[in-house]
Amino acid sequence: MITKFSVLYVGQIELDNIGRDGTPADARRYSNERFAEAFWTARDVAQTMDELGYYAMWTAEHHFQREGYEVLPNLIQLSLWLATQTKRLKFGCAFNILPMWHPLRLAEDYAMADIVTGGRVIMGVGRGYHTREVESFGAPLLDAAANREMFEEQFEVLLKCFNEEAFYHRGKYYTIPPDVDYRGYRLREITCVPRPLHRPVEIWMPIASGKTIDFMGKHGLKAMVTLNGEKLLDQVVRAYRDACARHGREKQLGEDMCWGAGVYLARTPEEAFRRVEPSHDERYKWFAPFGFVRYTDAEGRPWGTPGAPARVPTLKDGVEQKAWLLGPPAQVIEAIKSVEAQYPGLDQFMVHWAEGIPPKEFKEQLRWFARDVMPAFQTR
């Protein structure tokens, strides 16, 4: 039963000349002052969500994006500051890209945030997908096997930091601690100081592939799925449940998952479509080349696979795939409940902020959603 409502803000600034025929994504350039706007936007939206009773605000780690779509480089630092600007809202990291971090530093930073915010920061990890980002940090991405191998070793170190009072690690990428003398003795173990107070640490990850899903099931990671077509959503929900079961973690369908969709409220579906279409199209101008079109054909084959479509989606595609929910509150409630009914363990829904919607307009949408949609789920 869905009881928690969140928002995904990937960190875009207020974009100009948006839409399919607007400024090409790769041609966008902004000043440093414009990039800084994302922090104040995050604060204003977080305060609005806090007042309205939302559960969590999720943000995305990215680097070097002069195009202005995703400009938040440090989610733990951002979340710690946002927690001082709000009272109860949680802040989710979607996601800390492990190959761009040293796992010891990430563990220490998260532990500090967990302690001083009283557990209001939610840990999330990912492998990355921008070559410009990951490779610039000296980590592999073009070599997918090396990227996965490094990520898995980093995750092992992260868990040791969180869960063991003292530990050592000997792997391909990390030797912790190094074999050195310290104050008259030879180092044999190291301690993460401090460790998180709220343990075991709740860790989230996006669902990307079959191997990822099995890794998540093995280690007890929670799963985020956003803007997926309904057939692909069903495939990954069932695959995640089955992977958890293989590793002795029995779950209901949808349990320990967060489902996200694009939402726009208006008096009619037609009005909502007209108002959100430029923002939808702006989103996919940037994201489609990275393979982020998570739709299927009628036979359930993901777009881009042989026989299935391979193009930039339209909003009409998104509505037909039920990845975008548009119209009056009653219609959006019905759409959310239709998915909720299929997955008895699902308790989290996330509103995906279409990248072209101005902050002022999005805050109006959040208020409307909180007033006329959320009570249909929270008063049962």
C-alpha cells in the first residue's frame, strides 16, 4: 500500500527555449552563477515538500554538465545542508556514483550526515553512465566489466566501514590499510570513525540489468524504478522479487521498491499534455542518447532491442506506456492505484520532475498533488 510520496530532482537549472525544436542539448551553456541556482531551487522545493508532508527528496550526483541539466556534484553535502533548512523531510542520494569516490571517504561522509541529521539522509549507490564524468575521475566506464568489478569491490569496502568496528581489505583495487608502520607498530586493520548510528544502513540502487538485480538481491539493496513503461516495470518488479528470493530474502511484489512516474495535474488530460509536452521533450533530448528510454513494444521487448522501436519517445508514447500520468487528480489517483493493486508490497511513489518545468510551476504542482492526490492514499 503506497503511503510515502517523494520527488526526484536531478539538479537542473531553469532552462530556456525548451522543447523538441528548442535549443539543442549540446549547445546549452550557462554561467557559474546560473549553475549555483540549483542549490537555492533545491532548498525552496525541499521546504515546500517539508510543509506539505512529502517523505523524501531524491537528488542525483553529476559533474561537468555545462549544459545545465544535472549540476549537483555532492549529494551528501547537499542533503546535510538541506536538512538544516527543513524539519522532517528525508533526503535520498540517487545516486552516489561509487567509481567516482574513494569508498572510505564516502563512508565517513555518510556517517557524519546520518548522525547530525538524525538519520534523514538515505544512502544510494550507482555505477555511473556518463563517460565524461566517470572516466575523467580516472575510473572505468567504457570497460563495463571493469566498472562493475570496481563497483562491487568498493561496495564491499563500504559495507565493512558501516558494519565492522575494525577491518582490513585486500582486493584488486584497494589495499586497506596499507602495509606501513604507524606509531611503532605495523598496521593490520583500520576503523571507520565515526560509523553511522542507524544500522544496518538502508541502501538504494537503480535497477539497470539482470546482473545488477541479482547483486541487489544478494546484498539486500532496495530498488528505484522511474519512468518505466508498464510492461518493463512489471518485468523488473518480478525480477527483483525473484532475485531477493534466490538469496533468502522473501518479499512481496513491490516490497523495498520505489516507483516513479512523470506527473502533471490539470483540469483535463489535454491541458496537462499541452503544458508538459515541451518539458517532456526537453528531458529526452538530453537523456535518450544515454539509453534512458525504458519502454517496451507490444511483445514486451525494451526499446532499442531487435524489432522494438529505437527513437526519441514522444509524450504520447509515455502516456500510452503509463510512465506519464496526466490530467485531473481523480484520474492520476486512479492510475497510481491501478499500479498499487498489482504490487502489494509497494509503499513508495516518486514524482519525477520533468526537467523543463520551471521551479515555480513545479511547486504549484506539488501543492496541488499534496492537497488532492496524497490524501486518497494516506487516509485509508
